[in-house]
Amino acid sequence: MPVPQELIGKRVEVLDRGWIELQDMMGDDLAIVNAARVSFLGESKGPERDKKLLFYLLQHRHTSPFEQVEFKFRVRAPLVTWWQWVRHRTFHYQSVNAQSGRYTPFQDDDFYAPQAWRAQARTNKQASAGTVSAQEAAELDALLQEHYAQSYALYRQALERGVARELARLFLPAFALYYTWIVKVDALNLMHFLQLRLSREAQYEIRVYARAIYEEFFRSALPWTAEAFERFMLRAE
Amino acid sequence: MPVPQELIGKRVEVLDRGWIELQDMMGDDLAIVNAARVSFLGESKGPERDKKLLFYLLQHRHTSPFEQVEFKFRVRAPLVTWWQWVRHRTFHYQSVNAQSGRYTPFQDDDFYAPQAWRAQARTNKQASAGTVSAQEAAELDALLQEHYAQSYALYRQALERGVARELARLFLPAFALYYTWIVKVDALNLMHFLQLRLSREAQYEIRVYARAIYEEFFRSALPWTAEAFERFMLRAE
Amino acid sequence: MPVPQELIGKRVEVLDRGWIELQDMMGDDLAIVNAARVSFLGESKGPERDKKLLFYLLQHRHTSPFEQVEFKFRVRAPLVTWWQWVRHRTFHYQSVNAQSGRYTPFQDDDFYAPQAWRAQARTNKQASAGTVSAQEAAELDALLQEHYAQSYALYRQALERGVARELARLFLPAFALYYTWIVKVDALNLMHFLQLRLSREAQYEIRVYARAIYEEFFRSALPWTAEAFERFMLRAE
Amino acid sequence: MPVPQELIGKRVEVLDRGWIELQDMMGDDLAIVNAARVSFLGESKGPERDKKLLFYLLQHRHTSPFEQVEFKFRVRAPLVTWWQWVRHRTFHYQSVNAQSGRYTPFQDDDFYAPQAWRAQARTNKQASAGTVSAQEAAELDALLQEHYAQSYALYRQALERGVARELARLFLPAFALYYTWIVKVDALNLMHFLQLRLSREAQYEIRVYARAIYEEFFRSALPWTAEAFERFMLRAE
């Protein structure tokens, strides 16, 4: 049950211009089981008993064996997504100078535009519910594109007047800016992230990244852990 | 040498609409010395020997005693500042729902405007050097204010059309948005932050916060540690 | 509802020669509430609503506000206790050279002797259940004291032959050796420790320290948090 | 320059009954370089420029790219070694129930005996220097073996009287007990460990583990990083 090699380097599209790519990985379900196994001989006791032990571990919160597995992703996401992601301090983040906005200028195709205009929820002050009308949506799309173009033109104008890149970016609609980062995290802390960000209460722009990580990578790489996660961490909430 | 009580609650203005306030603190120079002292009796051996021991500790990188002191600040800063700050994963961040932009709408006085328009450095791709001409600056000021007003009007318009707050904020010049957070950090990790962010290479918008923390709080609260920091961590770079 | 000042410096005896002392503390129940409060004005909304918010936070695992409170203890405990304690990597540990066993020799009153000889549980391979007979206990007490004396004599003999302290300690019954350390931890991670170590499955020699921390310090310092902890973290297990 | 596959699973003997084995690894020198590279295209710019960039990173303390590489070792070492190792809180430790001393009894071949009896240093209170005479050493060897046998007999006797394993171990010379753990750490934090533990001031019983890690694994797996480490972290001390 080694890491499926076809997962390494696999890229999944997310949002209009974003993506997630698994750069590297260390460990699998069996590595978790063996880290916890009494006999410690490192060999399988047969899939049935191995899986049962893994379920036992997660159910009874013997979580440290799950820290033995590491994921390393390359992620392109808008700042509105990263702004929530970075609160998870157990990830290691590696930003890229090229896209810091200080080193090289942003490009005009670096902006995120939503596919649907979600409406403000009435009952939950910090959530969305449904979408605005098609008519409204079309008008908002046009307004947004025009605003992005205008903001970007002002940004370029400031650069041409000699303003430092780090300052000219004040003109930009920064929540929409795409950044590419490398993030590294162990399986336990990734599950904490997923538990929070797969939830319906999570903002759509981060939920789709959580979903892509879970469905396109985590579930294939750690099938038993995924099953245990769904039973003991997702539903328990 | 207890924590100077006049520091607790003290607020210092930073940038045009920001500030830093020391909410609470635990420990002082003597707490660091005692954490390291062999006799461990917790009492001073006289200022001279105490100070000498503290200097010895920092010089020889016996850094764990410096983790015994904690600072808790309330900080209001624009996103361009936080965007760099959050990379320091050893801080504990506590954001405030009220200002998440998801819970309540932003106000039109929540935007940062620079006092000077720094020019792009020629030699260092990611730095600024000097400022643009007074004439240029005046024009840029006007452009920025107009752009902020226009962006904010679009944001309000989107809200009125029923768009969720979490999505309407795509119209905002987000780097300029002020957020108020609580940050907690121990003295050792605060020194790592200061070492990096007091540097001339740090962007102005975070350097002024680092400077305020250092000059208005750190130096008064931990005078010996500050002296040792300047000798062994600042100059050594 | 500030930190009860009589708690700072209070010392509680644990086991035959150990103790816990609260050296310092930062924050209280209200600091947790205010860290999370939307209005963020930092003032109480009345005890009833404050307490209700705090309960809501813990129940729904909005745990970061609980990281805002810090405890700093001085603890004297035998190695058998520390050996389990140090697995909790979220504590900051500050050992004391004086007692490292490398710097100064151990004393002959540095050994832990149990008050009761717990018997091996039959059903749970790694637990104890009940005690051995009074007759057996008396004999074991004598054997242990004699063994400690003999081991210590060999240790002193090795030192006198010029053996390095760091090596001579191989002769010592090290699990019984008392060490005094400073530990610092935030309230959230302290609750994770307590959840695990207050449990009946925890070894007695660490459970009594957890209990002392909880009953003699935590409950007085953070009465609402303690109530919420019992409801949502202890019983949920 | 991928991870040399012959390193995975390789085991190196350390001390009389201990060893280190590389269980798994993620990343190599090039992964570090690419994490930092501006172009971020993930491909080599030729060994010369790649290596130069890596050296630049470590010299100027741009250390986060070094966190992208992970090592996972299985280590068998006596408690006297672990007792120092566990202070490095950036390692992830995975103990093994089988050897906790609570789950199964210790065996009589689980004890460490030194090959040489190092003498106490006169100038440095916490170090050793030279060895005792051959005559003394022979006598100490005999004393130690006899003491181990006697201690172990008392331990077995306590177990036979029904004492819980977790308590009977008070009779054991615990510093000598071998434990097998899995430790996981990133390359940056491993270098901090090595910097401290390769030093002549480190106790022999941990220095030999640091040396084995460095010479048998680290240097082969990350040759450029090792070279930079020697230049900027080892000698700088």
C-alpha cells in the first residue's frame, strides 16, 4: 500500500485560475499503523487487523501516529483563500518571491472572479445562502471586470511614476490576487484543517480547496485514514 | 524589576489609523535570569551578576529561558502589514469577528493611505528607495483617495444588491484595509521577529510596527534583554 | 475577575517529596471572552452573557481564545512522571542545571518511594488495579529503600573514583529521581494535558500532578473555563 | 539528485546495543532550492547556480526552505540519551507501547553499559575529560554488571509479587534502559539539533547519535546542505 505514484505531480484545477498539485508525500496508512504497533516489526498483520488498529487509534484520539505522514502541496489560490488558510499555524508555508508583489509586478490575469454571486445569509451573519438573480449576476460580473481593469491600470500607472511595487499594490483589489505557495503539513493537522474547511460554514473559496485536497489526494493516498476520518471526525461534529 | 505597570494598556499610534497596545505581559528580565540560574532560588544575586548571566545566555544561544516571558498586544494594522506578519508562525493570532469582513461590513474609514510615496529601488528588486517628487505624490494621493472612494462605493452597491459580505469584499483595495487582532508571543520569538522586521530591508509598513513594539514596549519591559538583543542579535547580522 | 493574587507563589505538595508552585500567570476567564468578543470593546457584558459566550466557544471548538491565557509552574516530580510529561510538546520546559545530574551530584533524598504498591491489572495490560497485600507492601518498602541506599552508594563510589557525573548516574534508579523544572503552557494545551492525565488510565504518578494543577490552580484561576472543560472535554471522552 | 534509495532502511549501530535506521525521507537539496527559487519552475538551473542559491539561503538565514525536507528515523537509544533528546521539541516522537515499560516487562539485555569510563572534567562542571585508569575501569565494569543483574532481579521479584509494571520499574537503573522510538524532523530543525549535539560539550551518549545521523545519513542525503551547514552553522559557533 505505498503512495500511489500517479498522485505525485498530479494537478487539480480549483476556482477560475487556481490549482493544487501534490509535490511530494511521505508515508501511507501502513506507516501510521506500524508507528503504533506494539510488535513494531513494521510488517503488516494482514489488512483486516491493520485497518482495525488504525480505526481504533483515531477513535480514541491516539493521534500522534498520524503525524508521521507528510503532504507537500503547491497551491495557487486567491488572497481571500490564503487569508483564512494562514490561520492554520501547523502548516509550513513557503511563499514565492516571484509573486510577493514586491519582487515582480502582478499580471493582469492574476485576479479571481467568482462563477456565482452568492447572497448574504439572513440567519447566519457570516455566511452566504443561495445566489443573486441572473440579471444581477450579469451586472456584477461586468462591474467587477471593469473594476479590476481600472484598478490594474492605476497600479501600472503608479509603477510608471516610479512608485515602489510594495506600495503601488495598494491600488489592487488584493483579495482577488492569486498567489502560489508551497504548503507542507502532516496528516493529523491536515485532518484538523479539513474538518473545519470542508464544513458548510466555511467560505466557498477555501472549501473548494479543502474538497480538492480531500477527494483528489487524501482519499487515494490514505484510504483507511479517510474512512476513519469520515466516521470519527467529520460526523462527530 | 517587575513589569512597569504603566505599560499595560499603553497605546502607541502607528501609520495613519493604526496602533499597538500592550494588553498584558508575563515575566521580566529577572524571570529570565532565574529560569536559568543554577541555584534556582529565584532571588537576585545582585543586578551586576544577574545582568551578566542574561548576556551570557543570549550570546551563547541558551535561548529557552527567553521563552518564559510573554507579551500580548492588540494591534490595528493594514492587511499589507498583516500579510507579512502572519508568516511568523510562532505568534498566536486572535482575529476579531467584527472585522473579518464576513460578519459586519467594512467602514469607509478603514483604509490605509501612505504618508509618502516611496520609489522603487533600482539595486534591490524588492525594496524602495527615496520618494517620488512632491508633484507626483500629490497626484498619487488624489488618485488613491478617489480609487478608495470608488471601490468602497462598488462594495456598498454589491451589498445592496444582496451579495454576501464575504464575496462583496472582492471590490475592496484589500491591502489597505485595517484589521485589529490580538497577538501573543514569547520574548525569544518576538526577538526573531524584531531582528527581521527592524531591518532596513523590511517593508516600511511592518517596520514601523516592529519599531513601536521595540522602542515603546520591549525596551522598557526588558531593558537588559534589549541591550543583549542589540549586541548579539541586531549587530551580529 | 482578575487572577487571584493568592495563587501566585502558592505551593502544593504532591507525592512524597514533590510539589507544584504557580510562578506566574497571564489572563483570566474574561480575557478569553474578550479575545473572542465581536464588539471587542474589552469590557464585560455582564457575567451571564460573558459566561455563556465562553461555554459556546469551548463547545464548538473555537479554541484559539483559550490560547491567550498562560500558566507558569515550577514543578518537582520524579523522572517517571517527567518521562510521560515531556511527550506533551506544547509545554515549554525549562530544566535546571543544578539538577541535571551533570552539573552537581544528586542527593540521597532525591528518590521517590510510592505510598502504596499498586498491583498489575489483569484486564488492562498497561494499568494497575488495587494494591498488593500489606505484608508484601512492607517487604517491598524495605527492599526499595535498601536498593536506593545501595544504588546511591555505588553512585558515590563511582564519583569518588573520578567517574564523570553524567556517567556515574547509570548506577541510579533513575525513574525515582526528583527533578525540578519550570513549565509554561497556555490554557488550551493545559486542558489537552488534563484531559489525558486526569483520566483513570493515566499512571498515578502523573495523575496526582494533573489533579493538583486542576484542583488547586486551574479551577480557582479560570472558574468558568473549568466548568466548561468538565462539561465539554472531560465528560465527552 | 533524488534521495539515495540505499539510504532508506539502512541501519547504523550506535553504542553497545543501539542503532539508528532511516525509515523514510521526503525531499532533497534540489527541493530546498526550488522552494526558494524565484522562477519557481521547479527545474534545476544547473548544479553550480543551484548550489550557490542554497548556500546563500543558509548564510542569510532564509531558513524556511530547509523546513521542506523531512527525515524519519527509528532509533534505539538508552534513556540517558532520550532524556536529553526530548528537550528538542521540534521533533515528533513516536514511542512504542511494547517498550514503555508499562505494557510489557523489560528484558535483561535492555541495559546500556559504557565502553569507557569517562572522568569528570575539572574545568567544566558538566563535562567529562579523559577516562579513569584501566584498573578502575575493569572494577567499574564489574560493579555495573553486578548492579544491573541485581536491579533486574529485584524488578522481576516485584513483578512476581504482583506489583504493576509501571511501578516495579522503580527498581531499574533507568538511565541505562534502551528504548526504541520513531522520530520525525525537518532538515532545519535537525540542523539545530546537530549544531548542539555534535559539539564537544554534548554528552558522549547523545553525540554518537548525532554523529551517526550526520555522517551516515544527512551528508549523503543532502550533500550541499551539509556543506553549507558546516560552513555557516558549525564553524560560526
